[in-house]
Amino acid sequence: MTKEEMVAKVAKEAKISKAAAGRAVNGAIDAIVKALKKGDRLILPGFGSFSVAKRKARTGRNPRTGQPIKIPAKKVAKFKAGAALSKSIQ
């Protein structure tokens, strides 16, 4: 599903215009991004939780040459599905 398809689905379900649904979807995505940038955890009961995890620096290998390369530490976004979501897709 693309973002455009999601906006259309939200508009249909909520019985609002696509423009209003687009603003709502963009607002929700912006809120998630801002929370993760601050390092907060976002919990949506029944759906799941978003959090930020830190990956340590490590040594990897260039697959073409086999030479070792240094991979720097970084932060990554994580999502863990909630129980209700997990149940609904089985």
C-alpha cells in the first residue's frame, strides 16, 4: 500500500475529504518522526510501539574485495508490533 492509497482509505473510512485525510496522515507521520528524533518511545496500544535503538560501531567486510571496513555507530528506528496487530494478521 502506498501513502496515496492509505490517504484514500483513511478518507473513505473517516468520511472526510482526501485533502483532510492527507493532512491527518502527514501529521501522524510528522509526530512519529519528531518523537523518535527526541529519543522518545511512541506507544500505540493495540498497534505497536516505535523506539530508537543504538547500534555499536563494528568492523564489516567489503563483499567485493574482502577488505575490512569500519561501520560507524548509529541510531535506528525500531517497530514492535502489538499483540492485537500480531493476532489480526495470523
